[in-house]
Amino acid sequence: MDFRLIIKKINNTLTEEEGRIFDSWYKESKDHRSYFHRVENNYQKGIDLVDIKKGWSGVSSKINKKEKRYSIYKYAAAIVLLITAGTIWFGEKENIKVNPPMDAVVIQKDSIQIGTDKATLTLEDGSEIVLEKGESVETDKASSNGEQLVYTDGQESPEKIIAKNILTIPRGGQFVLVLADGTKVWVNSETRLRYPVAFAANKTREVELVYGEAYFDVSPSTEHNGSHFVVHTAGQRVEVLGTEFNIKAYNEDTYVSTTLVEGKVIVENGSESKNLSPGHQSTMDRDSKKIGISKVDVYDEVSWKNGLFSFKNRSLEDIMQVLARWYDFDVVFHKKATEELTFNGVFRKTLSLKEILDIIQNTNLVEYEINGKTIIMK
């Protein structure tokens, strides 16, 4: 049973053939009927809780209308399942299972906190400034309100040596950076970015994503006398004229991925270069440097900047790795099979970790324990 048919039934958009499929499934068992009515009753509540329209607005204009409608159905389904029903649709299985809620085992007090806006700014002389939510900071080149760091607009002569700063986001943190040229960068947890405090006139604007993940909304080259913008990352070079894209290059990843939302970029590895078009992603193998390109779900790739976790057929191992960066915890798996379980879902980043793990646990496929800042997946 395709879950999208349930959503279409609620919205009265089933075709005649789909209606027959749904009716057959609905009449099959009492559990199916109970499940449908629970989803139906909570459908609007589920969408409001995650505010899918707001989360989608940042990229909706970049995707064609047909794909947009499909994605809204898809993520509405995941939201209703995960947030309201305490049940999850997983892998490629078609049978829907409704389970009673389970309680987590807490060995030591849960000290895991929700992530927040925080970063460390390292100046050219090596001195460090802590940036925290609610705290204002000013330097001679920038100012911060505790949520973003903004550099003063200005250019330097090509001959002048321009100082560079480093912005480091710890686990459990995030921050927004506005560079001197107006480029806006959303910087994810466990990320380090090196950049100049100003840009030389008529020179290429260059920054380095040392490691981690960042979303770039680049100030167009037309506003900077044609100067291109380049991001260097782990042997990869991404050149743009003015566009929106996401780069993920965590140290533990075996590849560097670049996802294009809008515009056009050129991805280079020193020996070859490839063009990216919107809705596509390049992946560069760190060892071989080989670059591959594939079409991806842009919403799934960049939803983190809109305050959401979006998991589409992701393994539990990958999901826990993403959550660990935001909530700052360690995870231990008791079984390899547990690591490989796949799930779908969309969660707000303002949810507590326990709320998310309880939803996963209530599939009855996996249990967890909290031991201080370590999560044990059984």
C-alpha cells in the first residue's frame, strides 16, 4: 500500500483505479481502518507542527511545479507518520504496522541538550571570540547579534594582504555568516570555514570550507565587476557566478557532495571539471577524486538550513550521525542490522532528542537507552 494514496484519499484526489486499491486495503482489516482514521484526524495537526510550507518555501521556486506537488505529498506522509501516529513507514515494505508506545530506558540523567546558535571566531592574530545566542560582539571588521556574524561591506586593493578569519561551529551549534561582499552562508554543526575579512577589487572571491557543511547564497558577480566566487573543499574547487548551493564535506565522510539549488556551478578536482544544473548533486570521492553527478531531492538535502531534519530512506546509522552533530552525543549500536534499518521522516530541530528517538523506538524495531551523553541503540 503506497502511503501517498492515504494522503490522496484524505484530500479527495484519488483516481478511480487508486480508489479501488485504497478500498481493498481499507476493508482488509480493522488495523488498516484504525490507522487510516488516526492519520486522517491528525493530518492537519501534523503539517502545522512541522510547518512544511515554511520549510519548503526556501527552495520551492527552484523546483518545477510537478515535483513540488509530489514532494509535499511525500513529506506530509512522513510528518503524519512520525509526529502524530508514533509509527514509521520504513524501507520498501508495504504493510503498515501500528504499535503501542514504548518507554526508553534512562540509565543516567539525560544531559543531552537541543543545539543552538553558537560559534567561535578566530581572528588573524590567533585570538578567539566566542559567539553565543543572546550575546552581541563587535570587531573592527564585523559584528554579531548572537545568531549571525556580519562583515562590513568594502573592498581592498589587489596589492594589499587581506586578513583571514575562521568561523568554527561546534557540535550542537549553527550560525549564519554574511561575508563582506554580501554573500550569505548558513553554517551547520561541526563545521569550519576560512574566509577573508574583505575582498580585493576585481579579484576572484575565494573561501575555504575546511570541513563540515555550509549553504551558500552567493552575491552575483554582476555586482562585483564580474568577479567569480570560489569555494575550496578537500581537493575540490567550486566556481560560481552567483547562485545558491550546499556543500557537505565532513571529515568522516568518504566523499564531498555539492548540491545546486539555483544557478550554475562548475565543480573541479584538479584534473576534470563538471557543470551542475539545479536539482543535481556532484559527489567527489576523497580517495580517487572521481566526480559523479546525479539528480537529488533538493528539499531533503538543504532542509537543515530551514530548521528541519529531513530523512528520506536514510539508514539509522546515518540518521544518528546527523542527530549527534546537533545534539552533541555519542552513539553505540549493538547490532549491525539496527544500523542498516531505513526510515523516512521530517522533524523540527527544536524537538528534544528524546522526542525523536521515542518515535523511532515506537516502531518496535529498535529500542534505545540513554546513558549520560551516550545513546545505546539495541
